[in-house]
Amino acid sequence: MRFHPRGIVSLTLDMNISRRSFLTKSAMLAMISSLPTPLRGLGAGFQPNNFTPIRRGVGIYESRGGTIGWLVRPEALVVVDSQYPESAITCREGLREKSGRSLDFLINTHHHGDHTAGNAVLGADATHILAHANVPTLQKRAAERNNTLDAQKYADVTFEEVWEESVGDENIRLSYFGPGHTSGDSIIHFQEADVVHMGDLVFNHSHAFIDLASGADTRNWIALLERAYKEFSDDTIFIFGHGNPTYGILGTREDLLATADYFTALRQTVSDGIRDGKTSDEIAEGGLDGFDSFKVNGSGTGIANNLKTVYEEVTRTVE
Ligand SMILES: [Zn+2]
């Protein structure tokens, strides 16, 4: 069985991965050399190096949890994701040094705690908190499981497929391309800056968390990454929720295809294993050929776990 619309497997796939890795690194070097010098001397109480400007007022904040994106313009202050309460406080202090505005919007890429646990901090003075329509329910369900209902702050504005609005001199477009990492992942495009926050739809050259319980769907995940590749351009800079130490959390649209190819290989390997009568454990033991960029830190465990998860996904959908 072939799952991949390009029908690429084995050697052809490996050659494409190598080419993509090369292109990605070249493109990133060119981009990084054009980035402004990181802001310095922003005062006490936070770590200025955690703030990295990217382009036209859009940047990232890194601490604990999924990457926070921000937009700071004379008439706009927008934050994407909120990590945890402690790091959200530090992020808010840093943003206050950059802007006297209260937040126009806090946007959640999806419901996971490492992206929403800081909502009560960063969302406290936000005009609105935005997320896909499925996010509040998924967030509440997870909070019930974790006994953290009292700590939640939920989106008050949600959308089904597209939400778009101008803030100051920036235009922000949120899109939902169907289930991927969960059933509520938004793609956030700062259109003037041409910077996109992908949330956890990309664990950059790393082992994605496939959250089946929250509606993850690896087949559609591949399709939506390919759709995003076409929708954006080589000039678009992407922010990813997580990434490996070598590739980091910024990238190009080639990284979207590297992630799509990873899922294609997982699905192909599981499909071949089932055809050959193997168990989930036997398939997991075999691992994946290639994908060396995903194996920094010697992580074979991530691949084995994801093979088991895809096995569960594929077999539970068979009638
Ligand atoms: Zn996540």
C-alpha cells in the first residue's frame, strides 16, 4: 500500500531528504545572516537572550514548553501560545519593555498544556484569546484528567476554518487544515512579515507527539503539511513548536516536507509490517532507515514509540 501522494519510497525518498536538508541549511544560513541583531539590555527580571526578533516586528520567545511567537508593532501586540505560568510571567515582563500596549490577542496554536498553561498570565489583559473551535473542549477534557481545571483560561473567540483580522499594520490569518497533531491545530500567518507559526504541526527534525486521544490523524497531517508547503513560499520563515538542537525551532517550508516524509515513512513501515504479519512490537524494533537528522541525541526510542502509535492508529480504523 502506498500512502504518499508523491509515491516516493526507499532510495528516492532518502535522496530527497538529503537534498532537502541541504537546501534547508543553505536557506537558513541566508536568513539568519539577514536577521537583526538580537535586542540587548532589556532590564532585569528576564533573560533578554530568550527573545529573538525574526522579521518586521515578529519574533520568538524560548523558555520552557512550546515556542512562543510575538508581534510587536507601534499599534499591535500579539502573542502566540503561553507556555507555563512561570515562563509566561518572564515573557510578559520582556514584552512590557518592548511595548506599552496591552495584548490585542493571545492566540493558542492548540490545547496542550505546554502551550496554554500560561494563558491566565498572558491572557489576563488580552482583548481576546483565539483558538480553533475544538480547542476549548480538548483543553477542558485534558484539565479534567490532570485535575487542573482551576488553572485554565480558555479561548473566548474561536473559528472553524479561517479567521483573519488586521492589527495595526499587520494582517493575521489563522487557518485550520483538519486534524494533525490534534484536532485543533491552527496555522498562524503574519502576512506582512511573512512569518508562520506552525505550533506542534512540526517538531522540527524531531519525533512528533501523535496525540491520538485528541484526534491526531497522521494521514491528514501529511496532506496538510503539503498544502501548507504550497500555500507559502521559499521566503516564508516558519516557527515550530519544538525542534532538535541542530535544526532548531525556525525553518523553511522544506522542513514541512521533511516532517511529511517522516510520517509517510512511519505509515509505510507500519503498513508493510502488517502485510508481513508482524506485531506492533516487531515493527517498532525494526525502526526506520534513513532520517538521520531525526536521530540526533541517539534517539531511537522516539521512532519506536511513533511506530507503535501509528500501528494503533491504522489498526483501530480498520473496520
Ligand atoms: Zn502539542
